[in-house]
Amino acid sequence: MIPEARLAPDAFWLKSAAEGPLHYTIITASNDRGLLYGAFALLRRVAMGESLANLDERETPTPRCAG
């Protein structure tokens, strides 16, 4: 359903997929932190009422320095 992807540390990929009548939203990541980033990115889209159809978003978050 989703091709193999090489993602940087903390990166994630949100992807919509369909197989017959079933529709899926997939979150894949390079590590646990990336999976959390991806989950929150998906939740943000849902909260803002954005469509999840044709979703294909890859992101590598950059760390923010506290100070």
C-alpha cells in the first residue's frame, strides 16, 4: 500500500490510501518521536477541519532551542 521510504530521524509521513471500499490514513515515521510528531500533525488537520483525502505529507521537524 505504501512504498518503502527512508526518513530522517524524527521525520514522519502522513499518507491516505484506499484498497477497494476501504480508506486508510497512514502515519509512518523513522522513530517513536517522529510517530508522535506525525500523530499531532494529523490531529491538527482534523481539528482544523482539513480534508484527509489525497493526503501525502512528509515532514522533518527541526528542534527548537529553549533559551
